[in-house]
Amino acid sequence: MPSPCGRRCLLVACVAYGLFANHWARDSLGALEVPLESDAPYSLSARRYNALTSLYFLPNIGVPILAGVLAHRFGAAATYAAFFAIAAAGNGLVGASVAAGGGGAFGLLLVGRALMGIAYEAVDVLPIGFVSPRFRDTWTALVGLLNGVNRLGSVTNFLLEPLLYRAGGLPLALSVPSAVGASGLLTALLAWRVDASLSRADEAAAQRAEEEPLRTSLRSLPRVFFLFLLGGACVYGAVVPFWFIGAKHLQSRFGMPLATADALLLLPEGMIALVAPPFGLLMDRRRWSLTKRLYWSAASLAPIPVALLLLAWLGPAGGAPALAPNVTTLAAGNSPPPAAPNLLAPALATLVLGTGYAFAQNLIWASLTLVAPPKLLNLCSGLTGSSLNLLPSALPLLFFGANSSTNLTTLAAVGAVGVAAYSWAAVESTARDRPLLPAAATVAAAAPLTAAPDGDDFEERLDALVEEAVQGERPRRTAGG
């Protein structure tokens, strides 16, 4: 058996691969929207495709909360492995759908994606409960690393899916990500075993036994936490639906082929892979406070609505939307060659969107352990996961129509609400940061607070020091009066 340090590293490696596999399988349909609508045996209508998207995200409005409760009761690692088993079953059905004919193909695809959706966010958030306590001093940097790895799954999807489709059509393009997604179950089971071995060596089990009842603890959650949830919901609500409608929109409005549109969608996910690790390391090294992270969240989200509006209404060079030409309809020798698509404008807008999302998305997971009470981390992780999936589930089903430009405008409005929520949360957090009294400042300077404090531990200790200083000053004020 490896040393405790080696087991911790193995735990992170298992979780990282699970995130990579989960995100490749999640995004596989986003790169194949046009083939799914045109090729047998699926031949999906736009409404059916949007229903697949909603059905994937809809369970995650409530399932992550259930996952948090189960993790609170049975342990985060065991719950993580159980949900990955559900995801593996869903991936198996999606892979099997390529061999079915007629309506059976869509039925298997629908059920498979529903099972994957049930497990998707739980698989993403549950590792927080059993990984973060073992990396308290470097958690923010580790969040950046894990974010980079899971976004590599999305990048790999948009990079390879067009190639797989050209090589073997929909059967190959759907089977490969399904096999990768199902393989994550093996690393999830290994992570469960590693966590169990580490729990015998530390006090994790004892800590779980001492946790307060959920109902009592939930009442203590501050307003900042719920504003944080709203801001995070708007980050995902403004961007995640774009993965599933963006490729078709870029093709129809800017006249670019499928492979080019999918390549542009690499930019947002690729930016997360590039930005997340160094940004997490920076936050750890500089010991960013919760207030600073919330202000940065608002600033990071602000460019996203602008980018979405540009993508929605900015046309090619002539100003009017240009559809990709269908060469089968051109009369031989009578029509001019199709004009090359204008890539600069949509590429810049997508890059701005991706950069803003890279910072905002990373800040959600880097801030969660500061805004959530440590004893409620599993449940707060579940609440966060549910909030992140609320809008990606509801928007395509309730508000999306045939006009993709209008759909992107809706996403831009969601992003603007998120900026307001994060700004309010930052103001609330600032109001909670009480200035130190002179005596408290002296005591705080002498206290060992520089040893990489956890956010909540730091606040609790600081409040205790302030109270101690106040109690110490009262006798002097009475005597002097």
C-alpha cells in the first residue's frame, strides 16, 4: 500500500480521470447536433434535440442535493462511486443506441442521456467532500488543476468528434465517448477504496459523526451563500446552453462548416484548461479573501453577455446572415464559388466569452469552501451543483425557439443577472468584514494566523479574537468612566 502522500495523489488522479471522462461524454452531442438532426437512425427534430439537452440537465436541479444528503450520511466517496455506476449504465445505453434501428435508437439515446444526466453533476461535486479536507493548504490550486483536466475532456470532444464522425459516422462518434465515460467507473471504485484507507488513518469518520443535524445547520447559512448560488447559476445558465446550440448557430449565421464551428467551440473550454491551473495557484499564493473572489466573479462574468450579443446579432462582412452553401443545389458553371466565411468576428467574441467563463467558472469551485460552513460542505456542494444546472435545464425547454440569435440574447440577459448577484454578494461579504479594534489588532498580530488558514476557520478565529479583545477593554472603560 502506498504512503499516505502517495494515496492522496492517487486519489486526485482517479478523480481527475473521472472528471475528464464525464465531460467528454457530456459534451459529445454538442459536437454532433447537425448529424443527429440529419442522419439515420436518429434524424432528430430541433425540438427533440433540445429535449435531449433539457433531459440531461433537468435531474440536476434536485439530484445534487440528494447526493449531498447521501454523502452526509454514507460518505462522499461511496456516494461518488454509486453515481458513477449510474453514469456508466447511461453511457452503455447511448453506445447501444447506435446499433438500434427506427424509434428504438432515439429511445435508447433518450434513456441513456437521462441516466448520464442524473449522475453528471453529482460526479462533479462529490469529490469536494472527500478531496478538499486532505488538501486544505493547496485546495484552490488543486481546483484549478482539476478544472483544467475536466475541461480537457470537453476540448477533446470538440476536437475529435468531427474526425470520428468523418471516419465512422454517428456509430463511431457516439461509441467512443460512451466507452470513455463508462470507464470512469473503474477509477471511481478505486477512489472509493483509497478514500477508505485514508479515512482509517485520519479523523474523517470521527468528523462526520460529530456533524450537526442538517435542519439546524441549514438555518445558519448566510445570505452571501445564496447570492453566491444565484451568481453561479447564471454563469452556467449563460454559457452551458451555448455548447449545445453554438455549433449550429455559427454554421448558419457565419457560413462555416461543422468542423470549423466545432473548432471555435474549443476556445471557451480550452481557455479553462489554460487559465484554471495558474489562476488557482495565484489565489492560493496571494490568499485571496472571499470578498475579493466575489468581486472577481462579477468582473469575469461581465464580458460574457457582451460576447453573446455579438455572436447573436453580428453578421458576416455584408451584415446579413449567410447560410453555408449547399453545393448540390449549385448549377454547374453558372454560380460563383461560395464566399469564405468571416471567422475573425465570431472567433474574437467566442474567445472573450471563453476567457470570462474560464475565470468565473474556476472561481465558483475555488470559493465554495470559503462561503460554505465546513460541517455542511457536502450538502452545500450539492446545493451548488443543483443551482448550476437549474438554468441549463429550464432555458432550452421553456424559452428556446427556432431563432438562435434570440436564444443567445436570452443567455446574455441571464449573464447580466449573474453580474448583479455577484456584486451584491461582494457588498454583503464586505459588510461582514468588521474592522479590528486596536486591542484585537494586537492580539491578531501575535496569533498564528499565517499558516494557510481555511476561510471559515479564519473567520471563526478572528471573531473569537475580537470578542476576547472587547471583553478585555470593558473593565478599563468602566474604571476610566
